[in-house]
Amino acid sequence: MYRTGKIADYRWCTMIPKINEVDIDNLQTLVEKISEVMDTPVTIEDAEHRLLAYSSHDPNSDPARIATIVGRKVPADVVQALYESGAMQQLLDTWEPVHVQGMSQVGLNNRMAIAIRHYDEVIGYIWLLENNGSFTPEQIQQLKYSANLAASKMIQMQKRKQSIDFFNRLLKGRFTSEQEALIQAREVGIQMPAYSYILMIEQEDSAPINDWLEKASQAANEHAVRIVLHVREQHRLILLCSTAKTALSVLAVEKTIIPLVDRLYTLLPHSSIEYGAGSVVQSLLEISRSYNEAQHLLMLHRQLPETSSILYYPQAGFYRYLYAMKQEAEQFPAYTSPLDTLAAYDQEHHSHLLHTLAVFLDHNSDAKLAAQQLHVHTNTLNYRLKRIAEVGKIDLNSMAQKVTLYLEIKLLLLEESQ
């Protein structure tokens, strides 16, 4: 009787070259290979008869297979007919392939099927159309081998789903205690590091991100960084990172962030890709904070391009507080800002006082540098600064006023970007 176990334990595997484990990346690759070897359409389903993979379109498909592919699940009347005929019980009782007689009343032609087992548990099925009569002994052996491979891939998929679910709970802050998070980490089989941070890679356009994880893994290996968990979203890759060796401090982990991202810049040389890392945290419950910080940093990159060179949230300085300041300003508008006065003056007189003030403050009140940026003579800039002081009633010698205006200009740019 055929039993599952480690694939390497089967002596006959080495004698069948057509389906090799090293060539099978996922269930879709496997189902196509089975179809090629068996020369017939093939589907792989889970234990609940949900479609997991199917071979490329074949004109010999019957109505039951077409309905399964369209609905991503075996139609209920087909499942019922299979149970009533005893075919499903046969599959559950044996480790061997089973011939299933066609049932025209539900659009099912002759089939061969084999249960996919993880130890003694049936976790799915492989179904083949018997369009060309019986299969050879060698094909039957390959089908058995394929069922073992399918079990391995399905378990990998299940573990990957569990790790993604766990990671999403960490990102969203869904754990109520450190102990709860650690227990689920152990259940998923993940060794959580003492210190970690979130690194996000994002691209606004629709360019494919399929190779991002491979490149990120390459960069991580080169810089002794461990990618603990990852999840792909649309145009975004989210990584939970730490050091490859056990880190003894936050600083030891922080030192790896900039070199890692610098390497990614060379491996993924696309100008539209942005990177943002949240704080290094020690508690699993704080990973959601690191995630939110990385999101805020990427949002800053989009809305204030001047921040795009800031890769690590704790290094973002006052930019970290802009969103809180914006919310405060919207909720409790305090007064009419000198910026409002300058904007109104510019509109009426077609001048550029507000822009001039922004450039002047951006250049640390250095008139020479600001004049170069504005492409005007220093005397012209000094005249404008005098008008700014008069119109806006601003004391440009007051650090407090300049800091306030500088921050308000950033808030204005943030608002305009939205």
C-alpha cells in the first residue's frame, strides 16, 4: 500500500525523471507538469473542493471542469453526485488513484483522482480527465509522486498564510499582550528577534514588484540582516527586519538600515521606488508603531519630495510632527497667519513674496544662497525681504517667528499636496 512520507524515501522516485521536485515552485507549476506527463487536463482542489490550480485550457474539458474553473469551486451538484456514487469514499479510504465513472447528469466525464494526504489527513485531491483511456503504470507512479509533492506545496501554502495572518495582526496592533503574540509566533514556527523594525518599499505606478523580495533578500544577506516576515500589497512590500545575529541593542540594528537601503537603491534602480523604515522596537506590540511610522515616512516622501532622502523615521526631525500639527491647526484655527496676508498681497500685486520667504527660510536665512536659488540679485532679495517684513508684519530677526513661519509653510505645502 502506498504511504506518504519524505519524498526522498521512495526508491522509485529516482527512476522517474519527468516530474522533479526541484522544478516545482508552486501548485500551478505542478499541475501543468502533471498535465504534460499524463497528457490530459488536471485540477488540484483542497479538501473543501475549492480550486487551487488547474492546467491550461484544453478543448476536451467537460462541463463540470469548466464550471469548477469559472466558479473556483466544484459545483455542489457534482460534489453531491460524487459522494452518492461512493467515489469520494473510495478516495478517502485508499492511497491509490481511483477511477471515477462519468456522470452525464452533472456534466462529469470519466475521471481518475487521487487524494492528497498529509500523514493520514486528506487535505486535497488531484483530478484528471480520462479522455484517452487508461494510463500506463509509469504515469500512475508519477501521479502518486505528484500527490506527495502537492501535499508538500499545500502545507507550505498553509504555513505561509498563517505567517501572513500573524504578520498582519502585528502590523494592525491586534494582539492584547506580548505573551499572546509570542504564543502565536511559536505556533506559526517563527523565532521572533529581540529588536526589529518595519521597512517598506513602495512604488506609485503599476510596475511589477515580483522581484522585490528576491532583491531585498540579496541585500539583506549582504548586510547581515534577517528578514523575519514579509507581506506583499499592491505596489508595496512590507518587511519585518532584524540582524542576522542576535542584536544586543537598538543601535546595533539601526546601523544596518541605511546600508541595506543603499544597496536596494542599486538592486532596484527605479526612481519611482520609495523606502521608509520605522523605529527599531523591542516589544512585539510596538511593531504596529514602527509600521505606522514607515507609512508616515512614505506619505511624507509623496507629499513633500524634499523628505525623500530621509529613510529612517527617527531621523525625520520636525517632519514627524507635521501631521499632528496639521490636525491641531484644522481643529483649532488660532489666528490669521502672516502667510495669509502675504498670499493675498501676492495675488493682488502678482508678486512672489510668499515663495521668496519660503526659499529664504529653507536656506537658513542666508540671503546669498536664497538669491542664487531664486535667480535674482541679492539686492532684489533684500528688497523683497523688506516688503515681506512690512506687509506681513514679520520680524525676520526673531528666531521664534521664523521657526513658526517655517513650520507653517511646510503645513501649507502639505495641504497643497493633498
